Amino acid sequence: MRILLLSTYELGHQPLGLASAAAALMGSGHDVAPVDLSLDVLTDDQIDWAEAAAVSVPMHTATRLAVAAVSGVKGRRSDLPVCAYGLYAAAAAQEGQGCFDLAIGGEYEALLTEWADRLEGPAGADGPARAGEGAAPAEGAGRDGAVPVRLDLGRHRAPVPERRDLPGLDRYARLVHNGQERLVGYVEASRGCAHRCRHCPVPVVYDGRLRTVAVETVVTDIDRLVAAGATHITFGDPDFLNGPHHSLRVVREMHARHPDLTFDATVKVEHILRHHDIWPELALAGLLFVVSAFETVNDSILARLAKDHTAAQAAEAVGLLRRHGVEIRPSFLPFTPWTEPGDMTDLVDFVSTNGLESNVDPVQYSIRLLVPPGSLLLEEEGADVFGPYDPFALGHPWRAGHPGLDELQGQLSALAEKAPAEDPAGAFLEVHRLVSDAAHRFGVAGPRALTGAPARSVPRLTESWFCCAEPTCSQLERAGPGGASGWRGGPDS
């Protein structure tokens, strides 16, 4: 079976979603052609070559762009079977009616391979699906013309990702450290998450389950990335310390094979503090920075989101990591239905008080809560806060409690799109000004005056966009039919 594999966006990384799917499909004897639409244009010849297409949808932005891209594919080949797979498969199914014929969530490799095998067999695309361990159709799948959704949360041995036909690492985001740029490889040691933060899309699918990837599989993938030029690894796990013993085994084996390799990972504030004893070892093994979802400094909102940390604990996490020479790069969720006019003042003060001006990418000041289908927030808040599902936006809409906050969010979003990624401290000065002006309009105290502290040099990746940010207009335009090549999946770069 000739299968076109498409990716629209993976945070500026070489798409792991394509590499994992390619390994599974090729292992079953299928012929695969991966295309990263964040870099390259899909040609008519490639569409005509394919007997089926599968599109990776690992996050909100990627899914919005995937729907736009697949509509162009279907415009040329309306008969081409197309499957969406990944964390946002259910959302893709709701928005992508007429684009997608099937959506696969969770541990997608086995069901994706079964789909391709079935298409190649005599039963055709409409033949009965074989659900593996833990696999089941979503409620209501296939009725009233809806796109069938299949979910597999079983325990499978993931194949080593196949990256041979993907663009080279030199075309993707790089690490900037000590005045140098270095090539980056992107891997996962686990999928899912043991926690159920109410705003997160992961528990909507995994519901508190964690699925680890075999140590040898992860490290073999790292071996290949190092051979391709990577000198830094990003662990893309939703939380690298969900399974701390597993993660330590991965890091120890990686460091034994590649002692000069550096890495970064994403870790909850709760886990940073709970596992305080492992940071010396991780730092010695090459850990440069940790991404952590601080979200807000309003403790009541943190409780609503079930984050299991406070603003004071977030500040404690900053100090703990820095004592071991590890920087932290916070992600924020400043705009929610419960945000008060003074919350942005508190957030700006938190950043300056903890010396994080150079650690926070401008987009983090503008993130607005996304409420995907099935969100745990709907169980707590319901229709009183969130409107009916909007398939185009892939979420349930809501309004800010104070109308001026929507205006401020728009201003900060515009700043995030144009701010240079290499100067987050400079962007912070403009954020401070915008928040100060808004506080004056709101009649609340503005942020404290800045002391003029110099920008700090901290390790970062050159891609500064974020999985929970809305796609920009230029992203959507480039993903649509006839989109230009060279689009990098964030602000124009």
C-alpha cells in the first residue's frame, strides 16, 4: 500500500509523529512517503502517487493546520482514504468531516497499521476494524455521517522511529547555548500522563494512564539522531518524571553512550519539588533546562485547573533547579474565564521578581485557555462558563469576565507574533508596558517599576511558538491549498 504521511507542525522539531508511524507501516510492508508541510509543499505528483494518506495531529495548532491541508488534498483526490492520528484525533474527526475517513487516538501505531492492511485487503476501507488490546471505537463513532474514532490505550512495544526519509535536522529548531547553535533531536520516553490536570488535552485521551517506551528503543533512536548530527535532545513527554525510575534509566544509558550530549525535558512543578534528589544527577548528565507549566500565579485558578502546586511552589522550583545549574522555562496560561484584571500584574511581577525575563518566550504571555472536546473542565464548569463546541476552533468558546482582558490578550498575541525569539527580555519590556497601560484602564495596581536588570543568557530553542497557542493567520494561509513552502509553524521566521 502506498501511504502518504503528513505532518503540519511539531513545535519546530523533526516530526516524531511521522517517524513512529513510518516505522510501524513499513514494518507491515507498506510503502511510505513522509512530508513535513511545515517545511515543504505537497505536490500533485505525491498526492497522485498515494493510495491512502495519514495525517499526524499531536496538538491543537497541528490539527487546525491539518484540516486546512487535507481539504486541499481532498480537493484533488476526493476518493483518497485519509486518516488522522494522534492526541487530537477526536477533535480532527469533529472538524474534519469530509476530510477524514477515520481518526485514531492514543497508541496509534497498531490501529494505523491495521487500517492500512485493511485498505490493502479485499474488505476495503469499509471492512470491519480489528480492535487490539485496549482499542475501542469512540461513543457514537460512525453514526450520522460522523468520522469514526478509534482509541487504543493498550501496552505495545513501540518500534524505533524511522527517520531516513524525513528532512535533515539542520532544517529544524536548534539549541542556542553559550553563543552557539546546535542541532536538536526530539524523542519521547513515555506517552500519556499520570495526572489529570483539568485543562490539559492529555487526560481527555489517556485518563491518568502512562505508557512508557522501552529504554533500548528510546536510546537507539537517540543513537541515530546523534549520527545525524544532533548534540542536544528534547524529551517531548508530557511529563518526563511521570515515571522517574524509567526516565533515569533512559538518561543514564544515553549519557553512558553519549557523554557530551545535552538535553531538556518537561516536568510539573509538583515533580520538580518531589524529586529534588535527582537534579544533581540529571544536571551532571547534561540537563540544561526544564520546561514547566506554571500556568498562572493565581492560586484559586491553579486549584480549578487541578495543577497541584501554588505560585509560591513555582518560585521554589525556580530556585531549586538553579542551585543545580539548571534553568527553567515556564509556560503560562494567563487568560481563562476566571482571570481577574490584576492577575496579569501579578504574573509580570512574578517574572521580574524571579529573574525570568530571559526565560519566558513572548507567546507565553498571550495564551488563552483552550477547551477541547471532552475536556475535564466541562465536568466541573459546564454550560455556565463554556459555550457549545465550535468545530472550527476545535474547542468550547468562553468570554473573559472583564471585557478589557480580551483586548489585552489581543495586544499580547500581536506582540508574540512579531517579537524576535532571540530577545525575550526585550519583549518583556513591551509586555510590562502593555500590562501597565491595561492596569491603569482597569483601575488596578500596575506592575512594579523595572530596575533595568540586564538580559541573561539562558539556553533556549530557536522555535518559540507553543502547542497550546492558536495558529496565526499566516500559518493557516500557508497550510491551505496552494500554501507556500518554507513555512516554519510559528510566527514568520
